[in-house]
Amino acid sequence: MPTRYSTTTILTNASDYYSPLRKERGVKRIRQYATPKIYHPSVGERSRIASNKHIWKNTDRLSNLAYDQYGDVRYWWVIAWYNGYPTEAHLFPGAIIYIPLTLADALNVLKV
């Protein structure tokens, strides 16, 4: 199952900046994810895949929409990314979002 981090580089950081943190944790290096370069699909790319239109309500949750569409709450980020909203906090009642019908199509257009 692909995740947001499937293709992200893992870095080993031995920077002096993190010295107090490494000392506190008793480690010599800290492993962390590199900042990914996020691809944002164009309107044309999004229009080529089937999706359902959804009007956001106060009670909506991206994880619930992901479960309803894909059977897995962990794909909430696909709906958020596809629509250009990083989190639910960026959505407001009445906002129109699109939920890709097929997870594979959504991951393909997002280049994941």
C-alpha cells in the first residue's frame, strides 16, 4: 500500500544544531524524512479522471470520506492533496471538493 512517504528519501542528520536533542535521546544521529517535492495536478489532469462532487459540511472529515470511497481512512491525504487543501482546517462549509472514484487513478494523477 503506497503512503505519502513511499518514495521520500530518509536523511541521517548529524548536524550540531541537533546535538542537544541527540544527547537527550542518547543517539549519534537522527533519521528524518527529506521534504518532499509535491506535485500539484492541473485542472486538465484532474478532469480526466472520474470523481464525485462533494459539498463540505461542518461535520465532514477527510478520513470518513476516504473510508466511504476507498474503504481505508489512511487515504484522507489523497482527497486533501487532490483538491489542494492541506488539512480539514482549510475547508469551510459550502466548499466544493472532488473525490476521485478510483484510488489508483488518483494516485496516478498525483504521481505517487
